[in-house]
Amino acid sequence: MITNSFGPATGKPVLLLHGGGVAGWMWTSLRRSLETSHRVLVPDLPGHGESSSEPYVSHAATIEALAQLLVTANTGPVAVAGFSLGAQLAIELAATHPELVDRVMVVSAQAKPLPLVKPTLALLGLTAPLARKRWFARLQARELFIPEDLMESYIATSAGIGRETLLAAVEANLRFTLPEKLSDFPGRAIVLAGARERTVMRDSALAIHAELTGSELELVPGCGHGIPLQRPDWFNARALAWLSRP
């Protein structure tokens, strides 16, 4: 798993986990806001971006790779921010490796399994080749609020995601449930979702907030599924203020 590091080695460590279908570049705006004062670790998850040659296998396998990354990097406990699929991973990492996580920011994580997973995956498998078409990638980009300056990165990432990774990542996302040990996580936590996201996403945010004792919950007005990219200035300031708290 290819990981890029930014900022001073002595800065407070932050791990940024991107969503499915994108890559570490989605955090460019936030990373630039943080890198003067924080050590920012930005992996491309398996099957995505610079890690496209390594297929996505499962959330569990990815969590163990992330845990090993943090141990090898000798960061000490980190702040973890994740979006969508990356937010599910942030939850899992906090629950299964709390000694590695200081605090967690969960942005737009689905936490309620959806029905009809097999038919959905079958249809996805049939339409997977469309991801390599520029016109289709541009249509998909609208759903995530990809800005024009990152459009080529999105198109290249979309074209590089293999069918195996696509199906494995989507299935893990659709079947995700909250881990049993999540309520034991002792660190600070914040849960964000867009007020205009699907009902299942807003309900998921409520469920995650209820499970993470003492967490903050914010439904962001006017936002859909893509808060970090839809409102980057607001999100960057919100994240920096949250990270600065003792």
C-alpha cells in the first residue's frame, strides 16, 4: 500500500483515509491546510491510485495493513479522518487497534447493511467497464463533487480500479456493520454527514454517534455525499479546529 507523508516528522500525526473510487488526492486541500503543523499520512488504499496493482481484498485485511503502517512509521497514536469507505475503515481501526488511534473523524460512513447485495454486485460487475470511459467517470464525479482541478486524477483513478477491487470494496461497504468494541474506544470522536445525503447515511451517522460515547455529531446543511470536496474551506477549518483540541 503506497503511502505519502507530508509535513514535519515531529508534527502531530494524522492519517487520512479516502473513499472508494477515489484515492489520496481527494485530501489535497485538507492536507495542505494541515502539513505546516502536522505529520500527514495519506495512503492510497489497495486497488486505488498508486496502489492499484494491489487488489482490495477486505476491510479486515486493509485494517491490518494500516495498523502495520502506523507501527512501522512509529507515529504513536494518530488522529484518523476517513470519508465513506475510508470512514468505515477509521471506525474499524479505532475499535480493533485503539492503542494506535488518538481520535477519529468519521465522515459519511454507511453503518447499516443494505438488502439485495448480490443483485447489486451482479449489476455492478456488468457495468464495471464503464468506469474506464471518460464520459461515465465525469458523470460519477458529480456525485462526489469532484472539483475540476482534480478531475483528471479522478478519471485516471477510476480507469485504474480493477473489477476485483471494485466488487470487493463495494461489497465490504454495503455489508458493513459497527464493530462490537467500538463503544469501548476511549478517544475523542466526531461524526459528520451531509444533511442532503440519503436517509441511510443520516441514520448511520446517528447510530455511529450513539455507539461512540461522548462523540460529537454534525449534519452539515446543504451537503450531499462529498463534504470534504463540496465545502473544502469549511471542512478544512472544522477539521483543524477539532484536531487542535487537547
